[in-house]
Amino acid sequence: MMNRKEFIKSLIFMSLGLPMIRKATNGDERSITLYVFDIRYIPIEHRYTILSAQGIFNRHMDETDEGIYCIWEHGRESYEGTTYKPESELWLRIYENKGLVSTNHIDLSTLIGLAKRFAEGYVIYDPRFVHSINVATTMAGVKSALIIHPEAENIVKGFGLRKIVDLRETMLPSVTNGRCMNCLTIAIKSK
């Protein structure tokens, strides 16, 4: 049965989308290192890459005791005019101050380098067809791949990642009158 302290920790880590701190074999608590990436000012086209990298890397958090954490929302103003920091940033500071996590702020190159340890490659979505993002997300989840905008291909190639599929080529024949037909079929049949 979980004691009060373990229960509180599990609530904290669930709120961050993290697994609970595990006991090491010697009985000590293992701390988690979070690599923090601020996506608030990153164009939407490139957020898919960041979030897919986060998902791939965090799947292995139990093995590595490391995770990627994104600060994604802006602060807010109260009715009285007081400006508050974003909740994702506030919670991170609370956990850091309590010694539950240590943090390391990173840039895009470091983020891709971290994800590369576990990524099988990348999927290029077609920005002309919104449906291709759904197909890319499905494929990336199944194949442990990064989702990238066509303009970012040279960046991920520089990390030695292989192209799994380019949906600009695959989806074009299945688009009729601006509608995507059988998008999931494309995802299932792709290499």
C-alpha cells in the first residue's frame, strides 16, 4: 500500500505527465532530470517535431531517469491586472524547489539529439493537407519517429535520422477535391 508521501509524489508527477519517482535498488529515491524546452515562441509547424521528440524520449523515462518537459502556455492576467506566470512554469519551479526534479534548459539541437537516442527516423507531413498531420502523428507513434515540417528535413538529416516516409508524395494521389480519402489506410500501408 502507498503511504501518504508516495501518494503525494504520484499526484505531483502525474500533473507533470511524469512517472512517479521510483526507489533505487538500495532503497534511495531516484531523482529525475528534466530537460526543459520553451515552445511558446516556436512556430506551430515546428511544434510537432518538438512534441514528438518529447513523446519518444519520455517513453524511456523509467530507464533513464530523464524526461523532456515543455513550457507551452503564456502567463495570464487576473481581473485586477496582476500578471501570473504560466502554470507549467510555476509547477516546474515548485517541484524543483522541493528537490523532486533537477532541470536543464535546452535548445532545439539538444532536444533532437536527446530524442535521436530512441527515434527510428522521421515522417514529413504535408503542410498543404491538414489530414497529413493526423497520419504523421499515427505513424510517428507506431514507428517512434519525429514529425517534421518539410523545411526541417535538413536539420534532422544532420543528426543522421532516416526518412521513414514523406507524406507530400504519399498523400497527393489520395487527395481528391481538397479532401483526403483513406488517410489511415495510407498510414497502415506505408513502409
